[in-house]
Amino acid sequence: MRNLRIFISSSIIEFEDERIELNNFLQRIKPIMREKLNISLIPVKCEHIDDRIEIGGKQNVYNKEIEKSDLVIFLFGHAAGDYTLQELEIAAKSFEEKNYDKHICVFCHQNPYKSKDESLKKLTLALDKYHILHITFSDMDTVKLHTALKIISLL
């Protein structure tokens, strides 16, 4: 059986409900993936990582989880937090080293290229640097559909 680790990244507060909804979706399709495709989905959210105090801080633990992941999903809203931008850089560099092609999904509530927010401008620089496409979403069904399509493309 092949494991498929999926890290879900976003601003901790802004997208808490969306991370829960996406995780619940992945949990629902998990038995189907196992039975039909012999794939074990392993969704990872920062809330699932134990809350022990770590040397170097919790972000180092999250970054290591991202490096171990096969797919990383990012949710961005009206701004892009420094840690989430750092996670995007970590994922892009890690996947580049593994020769993984586009194992990153970036979902934005608004088009970051049209935003005046400085943090979203930083996001566009990272998207351009690593040739990552983003998907603008207004509901979680869009995120779930594109996540499912990305998982299928990785098989």
C-alpha cells in the first residue's frame, strides 16, 4: 500500500473551519482510496501535530512535516502570513529537490495578482518564482474538487 501524505497549510485563525472541512473530506474519501486504489491518505494539519514545546519552535516541526509530504495544500485569504509563505517556500524547494512536479495546490479567496496587500504581493513573487498556479475559490466545494483532482493526478 502506498502512503500519500497531504499537509494542509493556512493562516491558523482565518481558515480554521476550512481546514477542518477539507480534512473531513479527505477522511471520507480515505476508505475508498484504500479499497479501490491501494492508497492510504494521511492528512496532516498543524492541529494534529503534538503540542510539545520544541527546540527551535513549532514552525520547524511543521516545516519537517511539509518536507515529508507528497502534496501540500495552501489556503490564502485577504493576506498571506509570514509562516504560511515560509511553508510555501519550504514545499517548493523540497519538491524541487525530489523532482516532484507541481505537488502544491494554492487556493486564494481573491486573485493575489490584483491585490494591493503587501503580503499577497510576496505570495505572487513565490508563485512566479516556482511556477505555481493558484486557484481562486469562493467555496470549499471548489477546494475539495481540485484537491481530489490533484490526488488523482499523483497516482
